[in-house]
Amino acid sequence: TEAEAQRIFARMAEMQRADAARTPGALSREGATVALWDVRAARCAAKFANHTNRREPNVGCAFSPCLRYVACGSEDRAAYIYDVRTGTQVAKLPGHGDVVSGVAFNPIHPQFASVSYDGTARFYAEDAR
């Protein structure tokens, strides 16, 4: 929901200001699951599976600039945001009319965008001041 997105962006802004510690990692797809790999330890650190990805091979995922969150598109017309540290879903952002094919975080400001096969783009941002 919008409230969840606002809470996440506020937290991202706080973490960016605090210059959060960065952990090297990589994402891979394993069927309908996205796996986060700890590159230093060469092991799977977390799996994210609440989104739907059964038939579309190019549904996008992205790390937030603070590396605390990972976002994934989904075939159920929503974008999902997961907490990297806990592996839990922190937000489901519905509203598209078709598969959410791409997601992106703004590298400077606490903003998020999702795009869909229906030709729409949705933008989420911290409240304007």
C-alpha cells in the first residue's frame, strides 16, 4: 500500500544518511524464487518467494541503494519489496493491469518505480517537503 511504501522510503532515506554498511551480494532466479547470494561466502543468504514468477523469464529485480531491500516484479500485477536482512516481504505494491516486468530504485532519492506489460509506470516517493 502507499503507507507501506512511505514507511520503506523513510527508512531508506534514514539509512542513506547514516551511510549504511554494504554487503556484497548477487541475485539469481531459481524457478519462481529469487535467491540472494553472499558473494564473499559463496552461499545462498536468503530466498524471496512471495511474488509470482512461473512463466515470464524477464521479470526484473533490483537492490535499493542502501542494499537493505530488494524489489521484484511479479506476474500477479504487483511489485514486491523484501528486507534483505530478514528475507521477509515488507510491501506488496499492487495497481498494474498486467505483469510487473521491471522495478527500479532511484540511486539518490528515496523513490521507487515499477513498469508493466500494460504500458504503465507507477512511481512511489517519500512525501514531498
